[in-house]
Amino acid sequence: MRTETERFDCTSKTFEFKFPMLTRQDEYVLQIPVDIPYQGSALELAQRILSSFQLPAYVEKDLENALSKFIECETINYYDDEAEKAIEEASKPSYDIEDVIKACEKSYKENTVEFGDRCGTEDREVFAAVFHKLVHSPALETILQVEHAHAHDVATVTNERDVIVAALTARQSSEMSRAVDGLSQSCTTEDEINQLARVHLDQLNLEQAKWDSQLAGLKQSQRSHYRQWVMDRQTTATSPLSSPLGSLSSKTFLDNSDSTLDTAGPALQESFTIHLGSQMKQMHNIRVLSTDIMEFCRLKSGEPQPQRLQTALGLYSNDLCGIVLLTDVHLSGYTGQSKEFLEICESSTEFHFAPVDDQLEQVKATIKDGVAWRRKHMMQDSPQQFLNLTSTEQQSRRSSTKNLQTGDVYLTHHSNLAEVHVVFHMVVDDSVRSNDINSRHPAILGLRNILKTACSNDITTITLPLLLMHEMTEEMTVNWCTKRAELVFKCVKGFMIEMASWGGSDLKNLQFLVPKGISEDVFASLATMLPSIFRVSNPLVLKSMA
């Protein structure tokens, strides 16, 4: 009888009902526990009792009346008892009415904006507003020159570190080679070689720690001075700023005829304008290009890049840029594209957000909660389906509850990259190399989550790998590339149509990136495929019959 009332505090009372029997002289006694207060219908409960105990029809009215009176009386008694307990509790000397008032006041303020405490603007919000004002003023050139000068200082220290560490490594390798040669001639022992290896490792770790500490101190000093310099100039945003670094080059990053920057862009690229939607059609710019994904992140040497202008202007705006970077299940970043990406991030100071290492540490802490949730719901959602899997599949499913799995996405945000504000790190494994993945593959679903996140957070330009690969491999034949591109094109088109119902910002620019080194014929076939899948906007030509 607890189905209707199990979410309420209640007590159980025994309902006793007697009625005479036609075939015998004694009475039939029925005792049923009823939860008080009873939140359901007394008449419905009476019918359930009649049906459950197969009582005769002539007792129906008596049962309903008796049950209704019982529930009414017991409910009144229950609330009377609760009121007595509350009065008795309130009259105790240990009960402080002031604490109750303060608790109620605190809860009311926390849940009612009108009566809440007025909180001041955070420092990061003030800095964001000041920086956004300055970059939309003549001060933009000076700001970018200062950032570039700071990046040059970091690069100088980094290059010096690399030279010294490389020299130390070469010297240690030479010493180890002589020691190994001495072992073959019985001049040294294995213990001496092991001791030498330990000494070399300690020396290398000490040298790297020294340089890491020096770089960390330099970046922290640059960040503090830069932010203070920007805040001090907030009242002079209408005039060019004086640089805190003294006399910088008078050349602007736009007039850079002596620079060796490669501004030609990728050799293989095609651009389209499409319309999507059934009734209210949205216009999108789509671009297919072949280049290294790190070209969107890497800052080249020389004068500041022209791309940095647009990146700085959009940093605190509703027009952000993002890329999708494929990674593995580990967050260490010691291999592949992740290692190169971290090196690019650490090659200059991050003035606006937390350093990338701190962001990854925060991601690790957040992932623990997600993995715990996944482990908890793995068996609850579909236990029978899990049991029907093979032992290998069950082991793979269990391992996925210990760390990240294919299709999971985590974000980092940056201000010191060339053309990117947000990086979507999507986890993939060797299954993306297969030729038979479909629209339900975790990596495809990961792209859907990325597009949804971008739409919800003002990311209007996004670059994603068309083939779900960053490098060309042997298995990527012409048929493989064509089939994979068709799958991604069609799925992304569906996601973009679905995105219109999600709300938020429109995805204005979508870039499909294919690995660098793809043949021109394969690239041309992929670019030709796009207009047949998307609705390309073509001009309508009318001819006069006159």
C-alpha cells in the first residue's frame, strides 16, 4: 500500500473491518495496514481491497464508508501528533530561533535574485571588458607587437634550453658509449655503468627542471606585467598605447614585405556557399582544404601574423573559432599531434586563460566524475544487453568505465594560438582506420556533440578532420577516402540541420580538413562530392527573349 505515498513521511495504521457472513453466525474480520496520511483515493483503495480479498458485493458501501472515516480520522490524528512534536521541539531551550531565521534568510537570498547579495564584477570580467575595448581601438597594433615581443623572449629561452639539453645529452651518450666499450674490455663493471646511468638521469632531470622553472617564472612575470599594463591603459583606448618594452619596430604586421611568412595558404582548397533548412534556410560557408592541422595553431617567426588580428578581435566576442584535434585516451600529451600541440601552446605566454597544463589537470579531475557516472549506469541501463555481449566485448566495455573512450571530447581554450580560440580534443582509437564504420560510430557521435557545443557557445567557425585522420596511411585508398568523406559529409549535414532546433549561434564557417600529402585527384573527387550532398548556392541566370 506504499505505492502512492512512498515519497512522503508517513506512518502505518491497521484498518479493521468486520461484516457478518451469510453461511455462518460469526463475523469476518479483515485487517489491512494503511499508510497515513494516505495520498490516494479511499474509494479506489476500497475497490482494490474488494478485488484482492474477493469480498461479497453487499459489503461494498459499508467498506467504503468505514475506510473513508478511518483515513479521515487517522489523518487528523497524524497531523495533530506532528504539530505537538513541532511545538515541543520549538519549546526546547536548545532550539535557537535566531539560527532558524538566519538559515531561512540565507536560503531565500540564494534562491531569489531580487533579494540576493550584490556581487561585484570579477577581475577576469573587468580585464576581458578592458581588453575587448582596447583591441577595437588604435591600440590593437601595439598590443599585438607586445604579445609578439613576449613570445620572442620565451622562444629565445626555449631555444637556449634545447641547445644546452641537446649538448648535455650528446655528452652523456658519449660517456655511456665509452663505458660500454670499457665493459667489453673488462675495464668497467655493470655496477659502474648502472651508477653512471643514474648520474646521467639525475643531471638531465636537474637541468630540465632548472629551465622549466626559469620559463615558468618568465611567463608568470610577462603575464602579470601584461595584464597590469592593459588595465593601466583602459582610459586611453582612443589613442595608440606606449609599449612597456620600449621602442618596438615601427613596422606593422600588415605591412610586412621583408618577412618570409607563408601567406599563400594551402595549395589544395575549395570553398562553397550552401543553404540548409526546410523552411527558414540558413547560409553557411564551407571550405575543403589540405594542410597540417597545426598550421591553425602555430605562430611563425618574424612579425606578428595577420591572422592574429582577427583572433584578437574575436577573443571576447560571439564569433569564436575552434578546431577538432584527434587524440588518444591519455591526457599526458607525450606522443603524436598532442605532443606537438602542447609544445606550440607552451612556446608563448598565455595572457588570458590558465596555462594548458593547468587546464588539462582540471580536465582530469572532471573526467573522474564522468567515468564514475558511466561505471554506475553501465549495468543499470541495459544489463541484459551487456550479458549478451561476448567476453571480449564485455572486457572492452568494462575498461571504458576506467578512463576515456572513443568519442569522448574535452575542451581547452587559448589566446596565444594563430587562428584558434577553442580546441575540441576528441578521443579516437584504431577503429577509425576501419573501412566499415557507420553513422553510429562513437567518433561520428562525438562530432555531433562538438557541433552542438559549438552552437551553444558562440563558436561560429570550426575546423574538423574530414577523414577522421590527421595523417595519410597505407590503408587510406581512393575508395576508403571517398567512402569516409561521404559518411562524414552526410552526417555533418544532418547534424547542421538538427542544429537549427538547438538554438544558439549559427555555424557560419565550416572547414573540412584533409591530411597534408593527399593526391590532387583524390582531393578533387572529395571536393566534387560536397555540392552533390549539400545544397550549394548558385546564381540564377535569366535570359531575355527580346
